[in-house]
Amino acid sequence: ALFDVSGHGISSGLLTILAKSILYRKFLQKPDRRLNTVMESFNEDLLDEIRDVDNFLTGILLRMSGDTVEYVNAGHTDLLARRSNPGRAFRVKPSDRPFNKNLLGVAGIENRFDVLKFSMGPGDMLLLFSDGIVESKNGEREPFGDERLMQAFQEAPRESAQEALDHIMNGVRAFTGGGSFQDDVTVILAMRTS
């Protein structure tokens, strides 16, 4: 899972702690429950707890079993994937409908989430990231952006998840001049090894 709370400061930190506790409980409570139902139940409990808080969450939730991945996206950046052969990177989303439109912790909006299932073969990789990575800027205030991230992921070494992640992060640091990030940056790279 990767989630991002809007804003900064104490209220965002408290919401993070609360959300993590609820999500952990919901995810483990009924392991056979469809992942979109887990996300919907999580959102209902979160809304019951936060009432008048102005912050919201975006997030990605994955469940991996064998070669199958279940994927739910709540208003977050797209999950990226790369197949070992031919090695091309792509956004994981349906072509026929919106997928990541609903936010978490916002009362009065639709509380339904879609789920995608797909398979991963040996050497396939997944890249989850917070928007801080694509919003990182160089000296000319130009953002790193989605396309540069996609290119770095596609060109990353195939030998290990760590080498691929290092390649991506080195590319971001080179682009930004090695400065500090303006927003939270979280990147998770997962690789199926067998």
C-alpha cells in the first residue's frame, strides 16, 4: 500500500496515524474480501472518525497472490508496471473507464472503488510513487514529470528491484541538481523474482 495525506503539519500527521490503523485492520480482517470492498469499508470507517477534518487521502492498495495482483487506486498517481519481456513500461489502468477518480476521507462523494486484476511474470516490476517525485523541480522550475519517470523506469536495470530503484532515484537527483524535495517523496519498486 502507498497512501498520501493532503497538506502538512499536525492534522496531516494525525490523519496518517488514524488511517494506517484502520486500513491495517480492514486489510487483515477478512483476507478473502475483494480489495475494492476493503477500500470502501476503510473509507467508511475513516469518514466516521474524522468528520470535520479538511484533509483527504489518496492511495494505492495491492494484494499479491501467486502471479495475480489485485489493484485499487483512490485518486492516487497511476501504478506503473514493466514487463521483463519486452521491457516496456506502462500505466496500469483500464482503457474503457475512469479508474482512480475517488478520494478517501471526503464526505458526500461516491464511495465506490474499482478493482483491477492482472498477472505478473518473473522479472516483471511494479512502481508505486507519491506525487512528490513527479513534482520535483530543476533549477528552471521545470517538474520531473510523468514522462521522465516512465522513461527512467523503462531504462532501469533488470537484475534487481534495488538496482532499478537506484537508477530511478539517481535520475531524479541528477535532474533536480541533488537538492531537497519540496514535497514528500515515497517510491516503492516491487519485482517478481520467480
